[in-house]
Amino acid sequence: MYLVDQLLQEYLNEHPGTTLYRLSEIMHSNVSTLESDQKRFRKFKNVALAKGSNALRTERLKLLRSTLKKHPNASGRQLEEFTGINRKMIYKLIKEEGLME
């Protein structure tokens, strides 16, 4: 298993931001197998967070909050430029978290 883990990590170092789904296609493995390997051994570095994951939401909220502190009067378009988060997602997070109240 160590060799496979090493090969996966080398691939991720060369292609940062690869999702586990894409990695599973490349390695001819299941996503659940890769997830369990991460729990058993160690987390892979440079893996993109899953689209609907709580970790991604938390990361976006942290980034959005810090950007709003620096630029409290920024428009949605400006926030999108500053953060790289889609504008629709920005509006959704602001509404759900009550960030502009």
C-alpha cells in the first residue's frame, strides 16, 4: 500500500487541485477506497475539496468573512474577484450566515 500511496501523492504534487473522484478514475479505484486510505494512513496533500463538503463551505466562509472585514462595502462582483468564489455562492453564504446584517 505504501507504493500506491507514494504514487498517488506524486500525481497530486504534479496536478494540485485534483478531486478524489478524478483521482479514482486515474488510479482505477473507488472514491470510498481512497477516502478510507486517507483515514487509515494519512491525508493526501493537494487534493481539491469535494464540491458539497462541509470543509469547502467552511473554507469559503472563512475567506469571505476575512474579505468582508477588509472590504465591507464591496459588491458581489468585487467579492467574486477578491475571493475566487462564484457570485451566486457568495450571495447564498451571505444570506444563510447573515454576514451583511
